[in-house]
Amino acid sequence: MKRADGSKLTIRAGVSGSITEWKLKPYRSFKDGEMLGVLQVKPLIIETSGTASPEFKEPHLQVMFQELQDSTGLARMIRGQEMDWSEGIGRVVMMLVGLVLLFLGIQKKFEPLLLVPIGFGALLTNIPGAGMSEPGGLLYYVYEMGITTGIFPLLIFMGIGAMTDFGPMLANPRTALLGGAAQFGIFATLLGALALNWIPGIDFSLRDAASIGIIGGADGPTAIFLSSQLSPRLLGSIAIAAYSYMALVPLIQPPIMKLLTTESERQMEMQQLRYVSRREKIIFPLLVLILCALLLPSAAPLIGMFMFGNLARECGVIERLSSTMQNALINTVTIFLGLGVGSKLLATRFLNLETVGILILGVIAFSIGTASGVLLAKLMNRMSSMSINPLIGAAGVSAVPMAARVVNHVGLEANPQNHLIMHAMGPNVSGVIGSAVAAGVLLSML
């Protein structure tokens, strides 16, 4: 059976007996509390003395060919279409969505590490009769063991931590504020998602809205982690929106950056960053973890794994483990994370107005996050004698390192001598921490 949202439902009687009345029919809808049938309880008697094997009647050749014909994917889709659109044309449309994701990942190189396995997972889960995402199927257990439990996003966070250098942020701690400002997009989008409930066909709960809002952090693993905990039914749509817009950062951010800054502000050169010692880089992840444990324990899984990966990188005594986190581990987990997310791309959950709303809110979230960072940078310039280029505020969204590269590109367009990449990495990596903290706040509240 299926629930209204398309998820599977299993009914178990819990006692032995015989069914005297049964109302259940394929693709029939039942209301809450409606009777499905009558079970007459009877004791179960097992005879162990008999050794006779049951008789097996060989099927007729015509019946065998009929069974083979009925088991084909085409026949299953035709029969399914007659009963429910999601089992027929819905599967075809979702396969096309999977092919579009593969095209974007392979041909356009939009986040290929995630969009390729997500697209292929969508193809696998929509094959009629394969049962890849149903109990007993491979993708079912990949999703349940890795995503429902939150293990895959946490392992990816550990790998990201092992690849992150906090040096630019420690050299100029003020830039950490820019990473925090970019998280305004998360909470603004949360309110926007609730406002969409006025539109017929859209029904977002507060948990749904929080999961959608985290798209504004431009952090795919955080979005998947929070969605799996608060709103599993929207996981596929949210993951696709998050990673698609992360890939579109070079198109979304520059117009906003140029609109909010003047030519002279974009040409502004910044002072060279100071040297950050190894001791500072080792103490920082430990200090952040202690503060997280004291102030926001709900964010400890994300922050803890992120800081452990960073400590492995900076301590210099476990280079083999650090190398594994940065390469073999994160690559392996990314494969199964993508396939698991793809297994949730079902017609009943994806082909609706809510998905359109999520995609629109994703663009708004990115835009607000970018604008918030730039505006805070301009405000900091008014309040301090040490000026910073407002462009680096746009790197506060945690799309690492794409946002920092976009900032550097826009800066070089205005001034060929204006290299902002290292300055932009400060708010960029602080944005990763900011999105994890925002996720922890939402988890603790909801």
C-alpha cells in the first residue's frame, strides 16, 4: 500500500487466522479509520511428522509466455497507467528528469559528482518491476542506512573539513561575520515557504519550510542532512535544487554583486593576509567544537565531523587518514549519497507544484544570501577604518570554492591587479560553519 505522499505502507496483523472479508483492491483509496477487512483469529497448528513434499504442477507453455510478457517494463507501465498515472506516464517523465540531470552533469559539467549519480539513481528507481527503492532493493538499503541515519552527509562533511584551510579566515577574523550574514537567506526563505501555502496545491509545514530554507546556505550535505531529519518527502527536490543552484553560482551571483556595488568599490585592493601559524590552525577546530558543545549541541554532528576532518589535515601526524578523507572516503560516500537521493525521485513526490515552489525559493535564497553578505561588507567599511572589498561578502554562501572564484573573477574584471581569491576564502569557509550552525538551530527548535 501507499500513503498519500507516495511512501510505502506495510500492514501486519500480528496474529494468525483466516480472512473472512477483504475490501482492499489495487489503486483504491481508503480514508483514516476505514475498515480494510475482517480477520478471524485461529491458532496456528504446525505438523512436523509429515515428510511428503508438496506437489508442483508444471505450468503450460502458453502461460509461461504470458507471464514473461506481463513481466516486461512496457506491460507494467501500461497496466499501471490504467490504474494510477504515477505508475505509467509518471515513471517515464521521471526517467526523462534523470536523463536531464545526467546531461547537466556530463555535458554542462554542473556539479557532476552529485548530479550524475542522482540522475542515474532516478533511472534505476523508476524502472517498473525492478524494485530498486522498495524493501529488499539495493537503493532502499542505501537510503535507509546512509541517508535516513544521516551517516553519508556527516562523512562528506568530514571529507570537506579535511580539504578546508581556515588560514584566510584566521588571518582576517572579521570576514567570519560575512559568512554569518549570508545565512539570512535561510531564514528569509523559511518564511517564503510558509507564505506559499496560500497557493492551492502547496502545503508546506514548518519542518518542510525549514528544510527548504537551508538551500540558502548553498551547502548540499547540510541540506540533505536537515531534510532527511525534518522532511524526508521533499529530500529529492531539495537536494536537486541545492546542487543545481550551487553549480549556477557563476550565473546567479555576478548580477547581484554588480548591482549592489560601485565600480570604485569593486576595484578596491586589499592588504596581504598575515601568516597563520600551525598552532593556530590546530587550536581553532578544537575551540569551535568546544563552543558548539556548550552552546548548540544539536549542531555537534555536523560541526564535529567537519572539525575532525580539519584537525586531521592540520595536525600533520595522520597524513594517511587525512588523504583518505579527502579522496577515497569522500568519493565513495558521494557515489552512494547520489544514488540514495536519486531513489527518492518518484513521480508522486516530484511532479507537483511544491517542487516548482522549491526551485523558485532556491533562487531567492541564493540571491538573499549573496546580497546580505555584500551589504554587511559595505556596512563594515562604514564602521571601520580598515576597508574590505564588498565583493568578498558574496563568498559568504558556503559553495566552496565556487563562490570565492566568482568573487575573484568579478574583482579581476574591475581591476586586473585585484586578486581576491584568498580574501574571499575567509567568508567562504566561515559560511560552511554558518550553514551547519543554522541547521543545528533549526533542528533544536523543530
